[in-house]
Amino acid sequence: MKTYLMALGGAGLLLGVSAAAALAQTEKPTLPPDPPKFEAQGQVDYVGQKDIFEFKALPEYHEPDWVTKNFVDTGKLPPVKDRLPKEPLVYKKANMVDGLGVYGDTLRHVIGGRPEGWNYIGGQSQGWGGIDIGLSECLTRSGPLFEIKADELEPLPNLAKSWEWSEDGKQLTMHLIEGAKWSDGVPFTSDDLMFYWNDNVNDPNVTPLNGATPATFGEGTTLTKVDDYTVLWTFKQPFAKQYLYQMAYGTFCPGPAHILKPQHPKYSKNTYEQYKNAFPPEYMNIPVMGAWVPVEYRPDDIVVMRRNPYYWKVDEAGNQLPYLNELHYKLSTWADRDVQAVAGSGDFANLEQPESFVEALKRSASKDAPARLEFGPRLIGYSLYPNYSANGWGEPDERAQAVRELNRNDHFRKAITEAVDRKRLGESLVKGPFTTIYPGGIYSGTVYYDKDSTAYYPYDLESAKAELALAGLKDTDGDGIVNFPAGTAGGKNVEVTLLVNADYQTDKSLADGMVAMMEPLGIRVILNTVEGKQRDALQQAGKFDWMIFRNTEELTSVVQKTVNLAPVGPQTSYYHRAGKDGQLDLLPFEQQLVDITNKFIATSDGAERKDLMKQFQKVYTDNVYGIGLTQYPGALIINKRFANVPKGTPINLFNWAEDSVIRERMFVPADKQGNYELHAETLPGAPGSAGAVK
């Protein structure tokens, strides 16, 4: 089959004078408009890392009285001091908005996902909505970084309590918390890390849930065990501090090797599919390092999690955390999550669907409203991403291959972006000063954004049509849809499939808008609207022409998931990956983005990093790499009875708010506690057993 680039040459000759006319009609990029003022944003109190916590032994430790009475005094559990590590992580009172907490009560979440099972590192979804964040602990922690002073910004220690670099900067010695235990009492050691690294991240047949691959931590990086509580990282680049962010949620959160390893095909007769699905949602009491353990699952109803008796964090008074005894995850819809949080039947939600903003504000403004509502910066944004792989990724047919060649044509991408009326698209979601025009690339509300480096192609349908002509496309059969050139995909109409997440109304609304806006341009868009898990699978497999995608941390914090900014490795990009031969077919400007990204990763100089991101933004937006659609703020909805919620917590910056608020420190004052616990005065049972026990 002829490639589209070959066909484009012939088409360009046929256009002749019309091509020159089209060029004269095209719109030149300009600077993006400033976002509208939005006053209802919380103000963050910035602190240093050591102001939040430290690792140290305390003279004494405490736990809920009922745990001591029902479990320690009866010989079912060792004393709390023997369940804690040698030096627990100790949260400092001064950093707690409402001080030291009290035990009791329940945090009621509502989520729209459904758990596949508990093998997180094998690729099973727990249903999102903060379940996995509550179960998993990672080597480092990033969520609370929103309140860290800029000059101290670096991932927080977590399972890795400390680390030091070699003199040449290519080796990192990492020390794990010593004496910590999984929720079933089995010691946590470096063997858990090595199983995750060797048999999951580096096994091409396993896809950990958040997509960790060897390239996530740098091409050629190795990890070796030194002893039970020490590991050694070796990097190709010196002082690759960027990868400390990759060791936070959700790409280096090890699972319990003593439970998972016997099910892995390397150590059993299981297939990889059997390994992935060995721990279905009905399997209770999976060992975790997190603050809560799943003890009950009712299909399409609820997941209940109880406090982890071996949790390895305490407050300054020696009270073992968490303060909250129980977490609920009601299995409903994402839209219902916001409704229930505002109404008071749910306690916590990240208000991220702009269609709900106005009603939520009205209801929370009432004096008797059970929840408070606080907006953060504009850190939610959607883009349309073309599939740039013309190398066979996803096994495209003739039509799909032709679309991919089109995607690689800059005139085609400019035609698409100029046909998008972003103001109208944003207002179709919500009226008011919420949404703002988003050209693509780094968000306007972030520290690395530079307006002068941002190319914005305003809405101009005539210019868009001229760009389409320069791409060699015209309507040859008079039906209003442009055709592929003769000899390419049979010269048929240009039809593009758009992959869309059916779980969110915002995604579907934006997709409908794109269908409507592409039709006058002469491109027929066919929606492939599927639920989230299937969307993720199709995206990972490369089976899409375009996709609507809500951007992740690499375009907000930039310092986290930085490898996702460009195809720096064969699998790092969401929309351009290597074919079966393992090779990428980078466009020239993509190679520029890769080079800039690698330089950013390799340096810790703040001024150089800012300059590199200016370069990145210019190359990215000049070439319309991702076609930005809209960006807007999110709001944290939290029931008023909860204390220790930091001011100005964004719903997603370095991580989701479920991590940023540090839920293990949240509490409900005794006079505000409700009778919500479903399994009062119980603890998790043995792995695989029926549930909580007394």
C-alpha cells in the first residue's frame, strides 16, 4: 500500500495554484488569551519537608482501646509497639490543621468504577476513586508536595525512608523502613521490591495498573538488592532525581510478594492471565502496606475497608494511625459521587465534572449544607490526541494506516485545531468563569507555563479548510466529506474513529462537540465510546485513530511522569509507541521534544529547567502535538465533620486529593462522629478469609 506521504506528493502537484491560494488563507498562530479571573481558590500554607514528618522511635505508642482489649489482651495480636517498625513515620502536630486527632468513624466514598481484583501490580483495577491509594504505599510520596516550598521540592520519603547518591551520581542507595510489616504481619523487605521490579515491571507479559515499564525509570536502569532493607539503583544518567517521582504513586508501589509470587507464571503453572486474575474482588484481606484493608465486597454495591493493625505511621503522641476505623466505597457512578458528597450521604469527592459546578456551588452555599466546597487552580484539561505511530502499533488496517499518516502531517493537525471553537466547547460544559481556552501543552496554572512560548491557533474554519487543502485533501465526490487521495484507502471519505471514555459525561460531551465541529471541516468522526477499562486497554494496544484524553501529571507538575511528555522510550507515550520491531518512527519535531525532555530529566538546575520547558512548550504548540480542548479547576468536596484537611488542596496536582489530604491523618471530632461503621470493633482476617474478625 502507498503511504500517505507518497500520495501527498501527487496530491500537492495536482493542487497547483490552489495550494498557493490555500497557503495565503491560513491563520498564523498567536498568543493564547489570559484565563478569566476566578477568585474562589483556596490559599496554600507552604512548608518545608521536615515540617510534615520524620522517622524516629517514640517512648510509647497507643492504639484504639478496643484493639488492645479485643485483640492484644486476648493474644490475637502482639502489642502495638511490636507491630510498628524500628522508627515509624511520625507526623508532626504543627503541620496538622486541626492538631492531633481522635479515633473512630468512617470516610464514605462513592465511586463509578468497579474493582477487577486486588492484584494491582499485575494490572487489576481496584475501581479507582482512591481505593488503590488507600491500599498501596510506594517508595516515595508525591501527593502532599502541593504544600512544599519550591526550593525544597522533591518527593517525600515513604517506604524508602532515606537515600544517597554516589559521587558520580549514577547510583542511588535507598534505605527502606526497617521492621515494617504487611497488614497480615509478614515483614516488608527488599524482596517485595525485587519481585515487583524483576517479575512485573521487567516482565513484558505483565502490565502493572499504572503502566510502569523499565523505561519509566530510565532506559538501562537496574535495581539490585543489597540487604533486606537496602536496594541499589543504577542509572545511565547522573543524578536522575526525576525518577524519584516515578517511585511514588502509582508506578513503584510494591505488592505482597509472599502472596503474589506463588501465582506468577515464573513460579507456578499459571498463565499470565491467571496470574493477573488470581485475586478477584471477592478475595478479602489482601495484605497491604496502606492504612486500610478490604474486608467486604458486595458486587455493584460497596467495598468496605478496615484499619490496618500493622500500619507503620503514628502521630507525635505515639498514636498509631489511621484515626478513621473504616472506609466505604459505594459502587455507583462518577456523577453520583458528586451528588452524594454535596448531599451528605457521601463524605469526599473530587468535583471534576464541570457540568456539576453551578449546582454544587449553590447547594454548598447553604448554611445547613453538610459539605464544604473549595476550588483549586485550573489543573484539569482535555486534549485530542492523534495516533502518531505509522509503524504497525495496534495493527491498523488500510484506512487506519492512512489516518495515521494524516496525523503525522502538520497541515492536517493545524486544520483540526483551527476547526475547534474552544470557547463554545468550554461553555457547553459549564457557564461562568470556570473553563478557559487551552491550546495544548503545559497548563496555564502551573509553574512551568510560559505564555510567550505558547502558540495558539484561534478558531477559523476557513483557515482550517485551507490547511486541509494543503494536506492534499479535497471533497472529490461532492458529499461534503473530504476524500483520501486516489490510491490511498480507495479514495474513500476520510473517516476517523475517536476513542472516548463512557464513564464521564465531560468526555462524552467533548467528543460530541468534536463530531459537530469536524463535520463543517469535511471530516467524519465516528465515536468509539467504551467504559474506562476497555478504553485503557484499547489505548494501551494502540487501537485508535484519535482519542479524547484527560491529561495527567506530566502537563501539570511536569516533574512527575516526565517521561510521558514525549516518546523518550518505546512505550512511554500514550499515543506514539513502537511497533513490533521495538522501533519508534519519530517525526523531526518529536525528536526535539525527546531531546528536551531528556535534558530536563538530567538536570536539577531550576533556571535551566524553566528554559527547557519554554522550549518544550514552543515546539509542542507550534507543531500542534496534542490538540488542546479546554481546561478548568476542580473542587474538593468534603463533609464538614472532617478535620485535618489542608487548605487549598488541589484535587490533582502531584497526585489525586485522596493522597494529598493525607487521609490517615484525617479525623472526626468525638462530638461529630456518626454511627456509620459496618464492622465496628473488627480487624482484617487472614488473607483470603471471609472478612473482618472480632
